[in-house]
Amino acid sequence: TPARKVTTLVALGLPTLFAGLGSRYVLLTLPFLAQRFLNSRELLWTTNFHYSSVLAPILVPAGVDVVARLAARMRGSWGRRVVSGWLAWCVVVPVVGMLVLAGDYPLSRLATPRFWQRDLRVEAMAHGLTLVPSGVCVEADNAAAPQLTRRDYVTRVGRSDGLATWMLLDFSREDTGWEGPRPLVAYEQALRRGFEPVWQGNVIVMLTRPGADVAPVCRGLN
């Protein structure tokens, strides 16, 4: 309980026709499922966001394992039919699912011209990221943070315990991340913490504090 957990389990198994249930590899999914379904955060119970991405690479090979063993036992044309039928299912079901549930699985956006265009916000974001030096502590909107983690120490807005010397805010978003402050609130808080705006482009604002040119050691960020 609640029933949405059952819906999520069905959504996890349906793309491979639940074939993986017959494989020992499916046991690898149990810790991840327990982590999600025994958690009090309701978002973890649903099919939204990225929480199932770690399970797909387990469930698909588990399904391959079962279908391959089944086809080997049947041999001949029946074995080939089992494999081809299962492969067809694995292709058709996700495609239909993406069309029917485009809101939850927005890969359908790939077919729209807008997806392939860089709007003013994206251009501003790209430029703003170039202003951040390497090796510094950064508080960033969670949509921009992954683009900085390769070269900086990054955490969410307001979570650096005073270590961050750079901040990136996106005023087009309702908040700065899960349970994070609204961009305007974060901006006002940043000014009180000694940050100063150094650049603004479209809806992207970059702030820094004195000493930002000296890369601090902030390995405590996560």
C-alpha cells in the first residue's frame, strides 16, 4: 500500500513482459525497491522522475536471461518465435507507453522542433556556466548543477554551510530544487550572506562573494 506502488511495479515489469521475474538477477532489484517503497517520500513510490533508471539495466538483462534459456529448451522455429515475439513486445510497449503517457515520459518532445533549438534561456545558461572558475565551491539551481560537477564542488542553493563563493540562479523555475527556496528568496538570502550579482543574462543570474578567485577546499559538499 498504497496502490500506486503496485502501479509502479507493473510499469517496471511490463516493458519486458515480466520475463525477468524468472531470473536470479532480479534479486539485485530488491534493495533498490525496498529503498523506494519503504521510504516516507511519496515521490519515490511513483514512476515519475529518474528513480527507475537504476532498475532498467537490471530488469532487461534478467529478461534476456529467461527468454534465452526458454528458447534454448524449445529450439528450432519455436525458440526463434519466442525470441522474436519477446523482442517485438520490448519495442512496441515502450513506444506505445511514451505516446500514451507523454507527460510522464516526455521523449515525445524529440519529435518537436523546439526540442532541438537553443532558446535565450539556454544560451544564457551556457554563458553563465563559463564564468564559474574550476575548483571552486558553487551553489547552483539543480538543473544547472550537473553541468558543473565535473570541475567544481557543487551543492544545492543554500546548502554549502558558507563554503560556496559562487551561485547560479535560474529565475524561470519555481524553485531551486527539491525543497529548495524560490529563486527570488534565494537571491535575497544570498545578498544577506555577502554575495554580489556579477552577471545577468535573460533569466540566469550569477553571483559571487569576495575571495571567489581563490579556489577554496570544500570537499564536504555533496
